[in-house]
Amino acid sequence: MGPALLPDWLIGDDLTSGRLVEPFSALRATATDFETGAWLVYPSQDWLPTKVRATLNFLRARLGDG
């Protein structure tokens, strides 16, 4: 499907078994403050369903655009 930034504790078994691979194994990313982090994953496309767009707009208004 494509690259994703996921926590080691979530995908550790999949990495060990070979179901997932680390395409950028030399790089490390960490969140410095989980209390302020929010991630949304949705398909990239020109048109988004109204409820997805409404959710994005609501969260941007409440949380900022970061």
C-alpha cells in the first residue's frame, strides 16, 4: 500500500516475521509530546466524502493546522 510511520510496539511482530519491512531503517522518528499529536489517515483523492471533509475541518478548527 505504501510507507507509514507506525510505532515499534504495534508492528514489532510483523517486522520480525517479514510481513512488514522498514524502507528507511537508517532513519528514526519520535513524537516529542503525545498529548499534542493527532494523525489522520485517509485516501488521497480530489473528492472526499462530506463526512470526512467535515471531520477534517472540525479538527483543524479545534486543534489547529499544525
